[in-house]
Amino acid sequence: MIKKNKENTTLIFIMVLLLLVIVLIVSLLFNKSKEFVYSRSLSDTVVEVDGESIPLYRLTYYIMIEEEAVNEAAVIYDSEKPWTYWNIYVNNAYVSTSAREITMNYFLRDYVYSRVAKAEGFMLEESELAELSVKAQTIYEGLTEKQASTKLDENDILTAITEKAYADKYVIAMAKEQGIEIKEEVLSAYFGMNSSFFKKMMEEHNVKVNTKNWEKVPMGRVTIN
């Protein structure tokens, strides 16, 4: 009788142990399925402009440019572990958080300004379009393996730099109209992402950032590190 009770106790222990293992495995698999993977999130809406949903892939080029820019400082900070720089807390925000905000604003600056420019009849010359096409091809062919893993293609790059060209043309026209000096720092002060003009434009075009999706983007680890 005692032997049988011991056997039952052992069997119960084994069953409980197996159950715990199963629960652990299921939990790990569930968490893995929820893990953010950039290439699987390209269609997720990260911002809306005038009610139009804009997916993550439209910002990939801007993420790449911002990561490259910040990484220059990261390498100086720690050449062996540059990714550690992204976790530094500076000016009331982590470097990665600030980079994410800058990325979004640069995209919005080009996207909204270019839309306004086109609506007002601005055009790019054939020579300008040809130069942009060559530039997009050059950038695409120079992508690293990590950058290419984001599924960024030549057309995405061309779209981004073309919008920037329209936005730049619009800003210069506005500056000339207002008698503002055509210098990068002056134009940035009047029409850049920290300007009252930019903020007003974002309000007029009902810009709404989808923070739930956008904050999942791990700046500093998308196209580098």
C-alpha cells in the first residue's frame, strides 16, 4: 500500500512537471509570436495624414538615414559596442526615442510639403527627375545586407528622395516669396521640423501618429547593429 502511494505521488509529480513544461513552452511561443519583426510589420500604419493611412515601409528610407547619422556619434562613443549609445538619456529622452521622433518629423516634412507643392502646381524638371532616378539606383545598389533585410527597394528610395525634392522646391519658393535668405540654417529655422510653420502645417493636415505601432520600431537596430 505504501509502495503504491509512492508510485502515485511520483506519477502526480511527473504529470505536474510535464504540465509546467508545456505551459512554459506555450508561453515562450506566444511571446515569440508577439515579438516585433520589422520585415513582418511593413504594412502596419504608423501615421495618418488627412485621414490617409501611411504604412511603416514608407518610412524605412528615413529610418536608415537617421540611423546612419546617429551611428556616427555612436561609434565615437563606443566603437566596439556602438548600440549602447542608443540607450543614453540625453535632454530628457533616450537617444533612440529622439531619433524615432526626428525620423517621423523628417518624413512628415517631406511628405506634407511635397503634397502641398504638387497641389500648387510645382513641377520637377526632366533633368531633376533623371538625377533622382540615378541617385535612387546608386543608394539601392549600395545597401548593406542589414539595410536590404528591411525590404527597402529602389522605388521606395526614389519615392522618398523625390518627395524631398518637391518639399525643398516648395520651401525655397516660400522663402523667396517672403524675402527670406536662402541658407540651410535659415530655411530650417523658418520651415524646418521645429518651426511654427511646420507645426501649423501638421495641424492643418490632421497628422496623427500611431504611437502604438511606431514606438515598436527599435531605432538603432533596424538598418544597423
